Amino acid sequence: MSDDHVYLSLAEGHDDSDARWAFGTGFEDPLHGVDQSVPEGTDTAQLAAYCLALGDDALVSAQRLAQWCTAAPELEEEVALANIGLDLLGQTRLLYARAGQVDGTGRGEDAYAYFRGADAFRNVRLAELPNGDFAFSITRLLVLSSWRLALFERLAVTTSDPVLAAIAAKGVKELAYHRQYAAEWAVRLGDGTEESQRRMRDALAAVAPYVDELFAETGESKAEVLAVLRQVTDAAGLAWPEAAPVPGHGRDGDHTEHLAPLLTELQSVARAHPEATW
């Protein structure tokens, strides 16, 4: 199966050229016309925590992608990864803003991003692992974007919160491209040289133990996501590995030793100059 075949197959139902561009290049407010009041009967603490966790996933993932700047194999890929990171930062801002609206604190985006310690973050642990080589980062991006896309597609039509639904609907377009980009590279590497094949096999083995954690709260999407992952690995001449899950869950604040240094780097300027504006 060719790269183009996989790309077109995964893109079916997501044919939108705008999805290829970063969040920051669009000027349409995804919340324009959306009633931002909290629906009656909503558990505000639960909604705020959920928005915060989804925002944490995106922020930590974006920071890892930013670390590829000046280090990606080619300039084109450096720009692509940076744009994907910008998409995720856009999602982070919307989700953090919604959390601040409904949790009663009135906190802004910066407070959530820069002034919480690692123990307060609720991102999944796969997002925080070091970048490793390009094959590992592509495999992680494939897994996280496939999972988040399935999640956002469901949230866009099932959540009772209109703001979260609007955020998810915008995110679907972006995540469809993220998944397609990762799938193309996964096939290219898996169906490439002996060295690239070896690196992809190693990447799959390293990522697989963290996949079950993604479905601890949303198990109904696991079969859908694994079907996508197997479609891509089959096209790449690889097999999706069976792996025992790593105990623990980032949603419970159980993180690896890699999150705290990542946040130290991310938060250093804001903490050194907490009242600065620019």
C-alpha cells in the first residue's frame, strides 16, 4: 500500500484544505455565536477538570514538538512540526479559558500554563516522554492524534457544553491533518531502509505500553483508534505490538520524571518575570 493510499484513506471525511494550516493563521473565532453560559445541571468541577486535562495534553505535546525546532531532519519537517504545535497551543488556550470560566476561580490561560507544578498537571504520560529519535516522535504523534481526533469527533456531537463542543469541532480539522502527517511518515519510515524499519519497530515498542492509559476514561474509542494504528502499521510493513501497560495514570497526577524538567523549561521566563507583558 502506498503512502498516498494511506493518506487518502485516513483523510476520508476530513477533506478540508484549511486543516493543513496552523491555528494561528486563521482569524475565525471558533466560539463566535456560541452561548458561553454553563448549561443548567452541569457539574462545573467535572467540566473544568476535563477541559484542564485536555488542555494539559495539548500544551505538553506542543512543548515536545517545539523542541524539534532546529533539530528536525529537514526544514520542511521542522515547519510542519512547529505548525502542529501551534494548533495544539490554540486548543490549549481555548480549553484553559473554558476551565477558568467554569471552575469559579477566574484564572487565565497563563495561570494554568505557567504557575502550576508538575503535580497539578493531568496530561497523559505519553505526551511528556522525551522526543527520542524522529521515528519515536512520529509514532507518538500518530497515536496521540488518532486518539484525540476520535475523542474530539465524539465531543463535538455529544457533549452538553456548547463551548467544549465548538472547541472540539475546530480541533477535528486540525487533528485530521496531524494524523495524516504522522501516518505518511510512519509508512515512509517503516517501508524504507533497514535502519528506518528498525527505528520504527523500536518506536512502536516504546509507545505501545502507554496506549492503554489513553482509554481509561474513553474505552469505547479504543477499537476505532487501534484499527487506524493497525492500518498504518500494516501499510508500513510492520505489526502493532502487544505490550503490557505501564501502571499509573497521568490523569491522577502520576507522572514520569520527565514532566518536571519539561515544565521548568516551559515556565522559566514567566516565573522569572511574573508581571511582564509583551
